Amino acid sequence: MEKIFSLCILFAIAYSWDLNYFGIDENYYISSIAIYRARAFLALPRSCCHNNISNPTVVEVPWTGSFRQPASSHFRFNILEYQKRKECDKIQDAISLDMEPRKPKLWILDKGNEFCNPKILSYNVIFNTISEISELQNVPRENLNVITIDPQQSEFGSRIYIGNAGDSTLLVFSSNNLKWRKLTLRDMSNPAISINADYLAISKTDSFMYITGRKSLELFSINLHDVRSSEEPSSNESEKEINVSSTVNVTLIGQKLGMSTGLETDFKSGLSYYMVRDYVVVRWMIGLPMEAEYHTVLTQSYEELPYVSELFTDPYHYGLWALVNPLSSEDCQEANNTIAENIHKLKSRVVKVLKYNKLSGDVL
């Protein structure tokens, strides 16, 4: 590890929000972010940390992708009307967000609660309305963690992947009709291994999707050609779920350098993740062995990165960003004093860790 740490490049742009406008104090926990032009949407799970169940679970905030902090008057409140607790057609506990490519649709993974099933739903960011809702009946909600949208369209619209929907299980939705099916993940070299799909990252240069768990070292890949070419959901409008679970083969790529959160690809065959123990974001070159010498440290700082819940690409400002929290969702449950201390030190909830050339996509 000392060898890769000597390569450390500290590049950080601070960005933070005061959410008092939404009645939310400084101890909030953000699990996910999605960017649409100069607007950012934040997921604040009601089931995490000190987030209050009466507070919003999705908020919209301004975004510039630079040092310039926008005026507070740019905060919008339209999405708040769709978040009434115990009303199951409303958002109950948002855990992950993603924007549909080339469409002004924000897709939300709602973990549900003791009153309501988990579900996915879309929010039209132009008309500020809920467009589609699909309940995830008979899907365990406890470990649901991520929603990721395939950038390649099909005749059924976008494919939407839901991670950790059961043991070694992904869900695949078609956005045009919300039909969904289960994919069982199987490593043919070790069929008995359990694959936790806590984090998903689709390559920006080829057809692969990468999968890892927050409490495991293994990194797997799926060739999305196998998913994209497989049978699409039935056209029977009365059935949302396809009962037969298909199996997709995964490949074990190797082991990460440590337990991690966040997973994101870039335009030059890099895959980045955040190592929890070392407060560091590292970048591995896809295709090379997963050893220390093939990793580069992008940024490392306990003060700036005490815990990263998500890594994301801003499609409008060409960079890789880290979504920062004072503590993990597990640690903060019984750490009132510690989280208060860390909040005081935390200058930013978003840190830019990598720049791209706007024309070539090269890493700067």
C-alpha cells in the first residue's frame, strides 16, 4: 500500500449545501446523488443515521460543478409533495438515484418501510411529476442499495438494474413498460459463492458491468451483451414480474485492495472505488491485474473523505466526484458525539477527485 500512496494526487473542489431550507439539520446522511444540468437531486434515506422520518427523503438543490456556490433562492420544493409517509404511491425511503440517459427522468429506488413495499419510480424533472411506479413485490428490501441505468437503449426503452435484490440477484427493468425479471448471478469457477451486488458500474468504453459488495473484496464483471440479447419481459400488461429467474454468468476479476464503497468507471478504462479503512479513492486500470502497482491514488484525506457513500460522474462538467458523509450508515447509529464532531470538521459534502478533458475524455 505504501507504494501506491506515494502516487497520491490531491485534487479537491469543495461543495456543500445547507439544507435548513427543508427543515433538515446538519447531521443528515446522503446515500446517492443524480445530476441534471444545474440541478442535483439528493437521496436522504429515512432509515439511515440521524435522518428524521418526517423529513424529505429526496431533495433538489442547485449545482454548478465548480467553486461557485449558487444562491439559496435556487432551491426547489416541487418533489416534496410526493413524499408523504405511509402513502405507498409516494416516496417512502429513497436509497439510490439515477438519471435516464437523454431523457429528463430521475429514477428513484425506494426501499419502502413497514407499511409499503419497495418500488422504483420516475420523476419528470421538467414537469415535476411522478411518471411511473412499479412495486417490487416479494423482493427483500433490507439490502437494496443501488439503481443503475444502462446507457444503451433497446426497443423496450432503458434497462434499469437494481442491485442486491436477494442473494446473488439483480433485477432488470424495461423503462417503457416497467416489466421486470430476476437475474441470478453465477460464477462458473465457483458456483457456490454468494455475490453481493451492493455497487454496480457500467463501463463507458465497452459492454461490461462491474459488481462488488461493501463487505467483500471480490470484484466481478458481467458481459452486458448476455443481458441485452436475452429474452425481454412478456408483453402481458397485467403482469409486472416475470416469475422465471434467468441466470447470467459473471467473471471474478480479482480482489480489491480493501473493503470499499462506491464504484465508477471513466472514459479511459479506469475503475475507481473508495477504500473505507484508508479514507482514499483509488483508480484501477481495467484489464490489468488488481494489484497495488496498477492502482493510482486520486485523493486521500480523513478530513475531506471520512466516509464516501457514492462515486459519480458529472456528465456536464467532466469529472469524477465523491459524495461525502461524516460516518457510514452503520457507524453513525450509535455515535452521536462522533458524528457531531465530524460534521463540524467536514467542509464539503461533495469532492471532485478527477478531471476529464472535455474534448478527448482524457484523465487530467
